[in-house]
Amino acid sequence: MAVSSVRWMAVRCRLYLPLTDRRPGPFGQAASWRFYSGSAALPEAEGANVTGIEVVVIPKKKTWDKVAVLQALASTVNRDTTAAPYAFQDDPYLIPTSSVESRSFLLAKKSGENAAKFIINLHPKYFQKDVAEPHIPCLMPECFEPQIEDISEAALKERIKLKKVKASVDMFDQLLQAGTTVSLETTNNLLDLLCYYGDREPPADSHFQQSEKSEELEEATEENNEKSKKAGHQYRVTWRANNNAERIFALMPEKNAHSYCTMIRGMVKHRAPVQALNLYTELLNNRLHADIHTFNSLIEATAMMNEKFEAKWNNMLELLKQIVAQKLKPNLQTFNTILKCLRRFYAFGKLPALQTFREMKAIGIEPSLATYHYIIQLFYHYDSPSKGSSLVIYDIMNELTGKKFSPQDPDDDMFFQSAMRACSSLRDLELAYQVHGLLNTGDNRKFIGPEHRRNFYYSKFFSLLCLMEQIDVTLKWYKDLIPSVFLPHSQTLIDLLQALDVANRLEMIPQIWKDSKEYGHTFRNDLKEEILMLMARDRHPAELQVAFADCAADIKSTYESQDARQTTPDWSVNALNYIAVLFLRAGRTQEAWKMLGLFRKHNKIPRNELLNEFMDNAKASNSPAQAIEIVKLASAFSLPVCEGLTRRVMADFTVSQEQKEALGNLTALTSDSSSDSDSDINEGK
């Protein structure tokens, strides 16, 4: 007992030691207490009123987040730079090696999920066993068939909940024919369903299809406005005149603000801005008020009108004044909608966009990533930033650096793509590092977007690294990003090859070609010619020439082999010249002479430099027969260099009388063909 008392006294002494080393606070007086989590709800400890004493209160209970353990475990591991992205970690044989294969993989995976859901929902009685603990509702069969058969308002509510558009309309009509009055709330719910889907049945995989179509529409918008209009007409569900929504709305004996707002938002969503603005006028005439979400749609409707930019902006300002008059508070979507519309105003929209952003900050609304995305798109349109707008991205990044974001707008995942595009246009590597640092802050990586946007972001980032970073740093990024983060396009590898050329690190080229084959670029002629040109442009040490010749032989095999999915590529004159030169310099003379036969076979004209190198090789091996073959090849194509090659043969080789006569005949044929071609040209003149 005495021992325990001594221990307790020792603990109390440690808990109440004076704070002798505390610095004074910002107002000059040192704080004398330090509170810990949970101490506010507990009674004060004995002796707590003693000045200069630190009180440590142990909380009775600590409330942890449900995923706190998983977060702690996740913080102990880093991304494996040698592994494929997590979405592709399946059968190793199926791991994609190119961007096309990765898209096919994701589509096939999603298609399999949809097929499984279809079978489960088609035969739910075979999937009633619940093996998950705790229960996971999304893994169990969903009921998509109505259970209430009689004609009643309850049956109508059930069909609305199941998103059965046609069945809901039929039930509503049957209720009216039976003389049953449908409540205003249920009618409004039916209008919600009709306006959301445009009076059409939702597809079974509507969510997946809508996300895919929105991506294609966004890509088309960025590339070409005309293409975006065509894609929009192809994919969007347009508002049809006198559809079921308008018919039911006209039959309603009583309408409230919700009824009008639903119709207005449905019309705007399905590209009927004139009808929406007219219905808003009717709402005002009935002395009703719209909600802020309806005003957001009306702002979008004004931008769709066929008017000048100034008139559209004035109409937007008028709607904002009506928001203030109706004592509504704008939300984030209000300002994002304005900025989204202003980005289509080109140069006119820059000043209103800055005014909108300042007003947004003035009333205390925190911008989302989509807000900055719209501003960047407006000021850096089509990769051609003006001199006056080049500072906007710097102000944005200075404001965002170190911040963590949560999803607030559907377009939040487009910010990093547009920001990196601006960095690439400005050729600013430090700014690109700043954008990439923001991406890796907290959970901001979730805003990188789908597969094609992630590839676009990292392609732009890596191309900028190749252009402006030191080669050793660039190669580190290459190992870190490829293929664990994204699969490179052929242009990305060409940028890397050019960086290696600038840094005089051409010994890396065979490894780059090996990687190119792994990533599915075997049949990219522009990439192969870039590799061959860099290897054949200059002479290198013997060991490196051997490695280059092996690489050239591998590239040569791609022209001769035929993949099941590819047609045999045509030989280009540059590829033939480069491969022949590389074989000659590596001492693979026999293979080099076979390349000369390919010139005749494919009717390609060899360069003068290549013929001179072959002549040097024939001289080194003291082979007049090979030298005469070179002259014959030049004569067959009527090349002007034929006479010079003949003189070299006569001067550098010991030739027989028969060989001299053959050379004379070749020279005569060449001069005759040259004179004939000159006369033809003169006659043409």
C-alpha cells in the first residue's frame, strides 16, 4: 500500500510541474494552461486554479473514424513504381500495354459488371443468399418490377420510384380517367422524373453511358466547337414540343413553385432555353418565386440564346439582380454556371469572369477546382495564351498551393488537365511542378479524372520535363511514372528521344526502343524513324555501333513481319538509308548489301551519302565487284552521282578491261537518260 501511494504521488508531481520555459503569447502574456482533446467536457482537476501549472487530463474515450485503421495502414505504404495501375491488376496476360488496350480493358470490365447485374436482377430468386457481414445492399438483387397491380396513387408512386417513365405516365392517365385526383406532391414527383430523363425511358446503364458521353462531349469542346455541336446533337436528348411533361403540367389544376421550377430546369437541361425563359415569365406573373437552382438553370439558358455576347451578359446580370430582389443567396453553382458560360465568350468574357470571381470571394463563397478550371479555359484558350493573360495561372496556383479539396462540382476533375495544358503552353516547368505538387497534396489525386484525362495530364507534364529538365531528372521521372501511372503515347517517347539527343545520351536509345515495343508502339513509323535517325546521324564507338545495329535489325524485322491486327508497314526511304548505314558501321556488311536490294525491290532512291559509304566499304575490302554494283545501282536510278562514283572506281580500284567497258556503258546510259530528261523539261516549258 505504501509503495502504491509513493507511485501516485510521483505521478501527481509530474502532472503539476510549473511551466518555466513557456514563451509569451502574441499579446505579451504567456498562456498558463494547455488543454487536450476532450478536456472541456470533464470536470476541472483539483488544483487547476494554480497559476503556472500545466494540467494534463486523460480523456475517458477517443472517438475514431470508421476508416481510421485503414487510413493508418495506407499511410505506411507508397505507390509501387514497378506495378501496373490498380485498375488493371488482374490476370498478368490481360494487363494492357497501351492507352488503346487500357480503354478496352476498362470498357470490358464495366461491361462484365453490367452483365452480372443484369443476370442478378433478371433472376433475383437465385441470388437471395446474403454472405456479406455486415450486409452490403448494392450486392443484393434490386427489384425493378412494380409490385402493386391496382390503379392507385400508391402504384404511381412505386413506378416513379422505380424510374418507369412510360408506366408512370400510363398510370397517371388511368387515374385521371377513373376520376381520381392525384396529389400535388405526387404530380410534382412525376414531373421530376419526366423532366430529368426528357420524357424518355432511362437506359439500363444510364450512369455509365452518361459519363462516357460527357467525356466525349468535353473533348470535342476543347478541340473544335463545330465537332462539339455535332456530338451534342447526336448524344443529347432534346426537349420535344407537347411532350408528356408539358401535357401533365397543363392538366394540373393547381401548380406551385416546385412545378414551374422542375419544368424550367428540365427544359434547360434538354436544350429548350426559349421555352424555359417564357415559363419563367409565367411563374413571375403568377407571383411565385424560383429557387436558386432554377436561377442557375436560367443563367445557362441565357447563354444558349442566339444573341451577342454583351446582350447575354446583360441578361445574366438582370437574373442576378432578381436573385437579390427575391432575397436568395447565390451558391457555388451559381457562380460556376456564370463562369462556365463566360468561357464561351472568348475575349469578351475575361473582364466579366474576373468581376464574377471577385464578387464570389466578397460574399464568402469558397471557389472549387471547377471555378479555376473555367477561368483557365477562358484565359488560355486553345493553347495560345496572350501576353496579358499569362499571369492569371500564377495567381491561381499561389492561392491554391498546399490546399486540400473535396468534391463540390461535377467538373472539379478537369482542373488539373487544364492547368497542365496552360503550363505546357507557357513552357514553365516550375509552374508545372507547382501544379503537380498540388495534385499530390492530401487526397487531391482523386481529382485527376478518368483514364484519358490522366493520360493527357501526365503526357503534357512529361513532355515539359523532356523539353526543359536535366536528363538525369527526366529519366528518374520516366522510371517513376511509366508504366505505373500512365502508358506513354508515341509522341511522348519521341520527346524523350529528343531530350536524350540534346543531352548526348544516345546510348539509352536501344532501351527506349525495347520499352516502345512493350507499350505497343512497334508499328509507329514516326517513332521508328526518329530512333533510326538518331542512331545513324553520327559515328559512335564500336561497342555502341554494335548495339545500334542490333536495334536496327530489330526495327527491320517489324517491317518484314505482319501482326494479326496490323498490316505490313511500307518501307520509307529514310528507314532503308538509316538501317543500311548502321549495318555498314557495325561491320555487318552482308546485311547492309541486302538492304541495297530492298531499294530496287521497293523502288526507293538511295542517298548519295549512303552510296559513298558503300564505296568506302568496298575500298576497305578491296572489292571492285562490289564497287561496280554500287555504280550499277546509281545508274539504274539515273542518279547524277553515278559519274563521280565511276571516277572513284577507276582511281581507287584495279579493274579489268571488261569492267572498264561495263563502267563506260553505265556512264553513257546515265548521261543519255539525263539529257533526255532535260529535253523533256525544256519542251514542257
